[in-house]
Amino acid sequence: MTRHSLSAVSFRDPGGFVYEDQGCILRQVNFLAREHYDQLMKSGLYRELTERRLLIAHDEVDALPRVSATAYRVIRPEPVSLISYPFEWSFSQYKDAALLTLAVERHALRRGMSLKDCSAYNVQFHEGQPILIDTLSLEQYHEGWPWVAYRQFCQHFLAPLALMSLTDIQLGQLCRTNLDGIPLDLATRLLPWRSRVQFGLSLHLHLHGLVQHSDAQTRESGSPGRFSQSAMLGLIASLESTVKGLSWKPGRSTWVAYSKESTYLPDQTDQKSRFIAEFLELVRPASVWDLGANTGNFSRLASDRGISTVAFDFDPACVEVNYREVKKRQETKLLPLLVDLLNPSPACGWVNRERTSIFQRGRPEMVLALALIHHLAITGSLPLENIAEFFSDLAPWLVIEFVAPDDSQVQRLIAQRRGVHHPYDQTQFETCFNRYFSIQEIRPILPGGRILYLMRRRDDEPSSDG
Amino acid sequence: MVSWIVSLAVGHGPDVSPWFWAYLDPGSGSMLFQVLIAGLLSALFCARSALFELKSALFGDHERG
């Protein structure tokens, strides 16, 4: 008996699915989606969308389909360096992903097609911009039909954006527990009263939410009523203007100010940058993850060298400032993401495999952990041994800054907590990290204070008996 | 009550293969809601298009995106 293990992330769409073959991500197009796929390719829509970088480009390949009986085509989409999830995006990333989705729908309608779903997970950040990665989301437009993806758009995009903009930026994290978007009745309860006097939010969230749980039944395979193309275009235009009207200012975040009010003098920051640049030149990693990246100043030492870099931070304001800089500088190698290392994105959904944890989605060749360790060890009460093990599991190369116990920032953290739970000093640090890494370089930055280390995982060292 | 409104709102749409219904539940309430606001959306779209045409004629604006 032949068993076909379909990808746990791609089992809903009868039109096809994603699977992995020899490290390559492929998408099978089923016969059921043949007409839709052919129209996408022949109508000029595919070319239009890919040229505008709205849809991921793909090649049709001769690879063996995963399920031959249903296969019409196998396509190989352009690879995305790291899959990210909506609850890992800053406000502006989320907003740009929403506008991208609506732009795709607008272009599709002009070519007689429409999006059949609007999952925020279908959008990824690729070369600095959001892009639709689900080629099979596009189907033939049926004149007279309402938009089948309207509810999903409101739940996946409009509700989270409205909550982040008008209630609290941290409510974007509701997407972590609501994989099919934030239910409209929940969103409307959490939104402030003033959202009811904003036309778009009133219409698409509040009024729409009122009819969500109606017992209305549509006839089987029949239309619920006429919905003209001008109404459809009006719907998209209304959603676009509603999304554009939402904003969020990072304000005076403690962490955004942190990089400006740090312990370093300008020449010491320059010295630290020079050391990091030196380590990057020495190792020449293909990918870097900057953990606790703040607004990405040091991440850019890697990304400006053409290295695919992800800048993680747990502060929404830092990630927002970083993403705005990415847009301003039109950077293609830097991806800012919102991740709390003390509570990283977990695996969730069906059998915990539908959406994978951040560490299952990728591994870098080098980790930057700059001015981070005291936050993990003191704020997070993590033993240095555990931190060393975590980093060694993550990447073969580590650039880590040790912050001494008498550093003013460490003293501030210790004062808040009335002491340190686990041993924290340079000897303990080197002892713990030496178990997992060999220390390649040591560079003191501040006299008697901060030290930069370049470390290599012991398993990855070249064998001495060669 | 809502079912009764739907039965009034239901028209004769084109014949569509029902396979995509198996993929995503569009929410019967959401589908009905769109039908109910269709007139408003059409009017807004027409007004917006007319305004755009007027601006283009006056200032020579070009569509973006």
C-alpha cells in the first residue's frame, strides 16, 4: 500500500498542496485546479503579478508528483529565506501584507480572477517586501458572486490591524492563538467606541460582526445573491482605504531609546562594529540571526554585506522602527521579526505541525547575541549553561557579547530583582560556553566591562587528525 | 429571521462548481452581508471612479499600484 504524507501545512486546498522533495519545496497543482491555474498563466495575470513582485515566481518542473492520480502540474516556487508568521510582524509589516493582498485581488479582478482565500499565512516577506506565496489561491472570478474570502480578510488582516492600531499593539499576539484570524465578535468587543464612528471599521468589523453567527443558509452550490463587479471593486477599494487609515506610532519605547542611551560612547560603538565586521569577514556566514537586535543597527553589518539576516526583537516598537528603516533603505537582505526569546513562537495548529515553531523553520549559520546575555541570565533567570546549550543548538558560529556583573545595565537589572539566581560572572560564562564552543577570538570593548567573543561550535570544528 | 432575509435576497447566480466551498467556509453571514451592502459599495466605487476621472482630467494624475 502506498502512503502519501501530505504536508501538515497544506492539506485544506483541494486544488493542490505543498511538499518537500530532496530539500526543495514543490507545489502540486491538482486537475481540480487546472482551469484556474491555466487562466492564471495564460491571462497575463501571472506575468503582471510576478513582475510587480506581488506573487512569488515559479518554474514548472518535471519532478514526480506526490500524488500522481490527481496531479496536473508540479511547480517549484522561488525559495523564501525564512517563513514568518503574522504574529511575528510589526504593525507596518502587517499593514503592508494586507495592502499586498488587496492589490493582488484588484489586479486579479481585471483579468477575470479572484482570491479564493485570504490567509495572512499566504503572505511572506521576501527580499524586503511582502509577497503572496500561494499560487493556487487565485481562481476564476464568478461574475455576480460575493467575495468568498471577505470574512477571512477581515479576520486575518483588518481585525488585528484595528486592534493593534486602536486598542493595544500587543493584541497582534491574539493571532498566535487564533490561527484563522481574530473572530469579529471578539475584535468588536475589544475595540474602543471611537472605532464605531470610523466608516470602514464600522462597516467591515462592527456591522459585519453582527451577522457573523447568523443561521443564514445559502443554497447548495447556489449564489446567495447578486454581487456586481462594481460592488466587488467597491468592496476592495473600501477595505484598502480602511487599512490605509489605520496607523501606529512606535512612541517612546524603552527599548528604542536603549540603543541611543546605551553604555557605549560613540567611539566604543564604532569599535564594537569594527570587531563584529571583522568576525563576519572571517567566517563569511551565508545567514545570520541577530537575537535581541533592537532597531537593527548591528544586524545591518551583516545584511549590508549581502548576508541574509533576520533581526529578532521582542519589542514591537523596535521591530517597527527597524522595518521602516528596511523600507526607507530598500533593503533586501534584512528581515525584522517580533520574537521573544523567553517565549518564542511555538508549533501550533493540527498535530502541532500546521504552523511550526520559529526554530523549526530555519537555522542560521551565525548568531549575533549582542548585549543580550544579561537579559536572558538575569531577567529570564536562565543558567548560563542552558543559554550556551541553546546557542550551540541554533548555529555553528556565535558572536556573543559578555556584559560583566558590575556593568551599569546589569546592576540596574540586579537591583530590580534583588539579586541573581544563578552564578553570573566571566569565569562561569567561559566555563559554560567552553563546553559547547571553542573560543576563537576575544575582543574587550569597554575597559573592565564588556567583551566580544567569536565562538565555534565544538561539533563543527575541523578534525585535528584530519 | 436572517434565513428569511436570505431567502428574499437570494438571486440566480451563475452555475459554479461547488468544489471550492469544500476549501473555505466563507461564512453565510458574511456572504449575505456583502449582498446587503452591494448597492452602497457600487455607489462608492462609482463616486470614487468619477472623482478619479475628474482629477485626471484636471491635474493629469496617473493611477498607481
